Amino acid sequence: MTNNFLKILFYLLLMIILQNCGYEPLLTEKYQKFSINSFEISGNKKLGQMLSNRFIKFKDAQNNLICILKLDKNRVKSNKTQAGKVLEYTLNVSVALEAVSMSSGDKILIKGYSEKQSFKASTLYSDTLSREEKIITNLIKLIADQITNDLNLIYRGK
């Protein structure tokens, strides 16, 4: 009986200690030292607008950037039946990014990002388009997170 009580007490104390450790990830908006003030978008404008909406402008940011984006979306029929009916699509979203400092004009980051995902075609074409839109939103979010992480890593040491 005493042994069980000590185990429960130990786990309770362990949970209290771990809960109050103060851990915070470093690559969050709270520690962000840059702000993207404007975007120059070429290619797929809709994807560019979706991507630019994922970034928050900070008034007191130390480093203001201009991002030049070239976006492309490619949907490929990846699986068909023998009769030619499409069973599966593969969607590829690629972004070429060039981040330029507003103050000095220096190129801070030049990098390409690409994400792809496959999805099954539905019997209704509107359901297929709905799935495609959800996947595009997810892929754009992944790319925006990668861009934010890369820029945070660049400015972390500065």
C-alpha cells in the first residue's frame, strides 16, 4: 500500500516539475527578427497570395525584407485505369524565393522550395477539386513554415 502511494506521489511530483520547466521553441513568431514588408509575385498569382497571407508584418522588426516569389503548380495524372479513367493525381507546388534586405539591398536568401502530394480522384469532379484545394493549402503552409525557419536561422546569429 505504501509502495503504491510513493509511486503515485513520485509521478505527481514529476508531472509538476516537467510542467513548469519553461520550455519554449526558439523558432516561433515571438523570437522572429525579420518582417516581410512586400512581395513581388510572378507565376501563379493565387498561390503567391496564399503564401504571402501566411506571413505577419511586424512594426518593430529589426530586418525588413522584400520577397520575390515565382510560384508554379503542376497536377499530373499519376494512376489511370486501362480504360483511361484517372484514379490518382500528384500535385506539385514549387516556389523560387529571393529575399532582399530593404535597408542594404543585399540578397539574404535565394532558395527553391518544392512539396508534392498525391490524392485519389473522386467520382464527382467537384470533390476532386475540393481535395486539390485542401492539399494546396497544406502544401503552401509547409512551404511558408520552411521559409520562416530558414529566415529565422539566418537572423538568429545576428
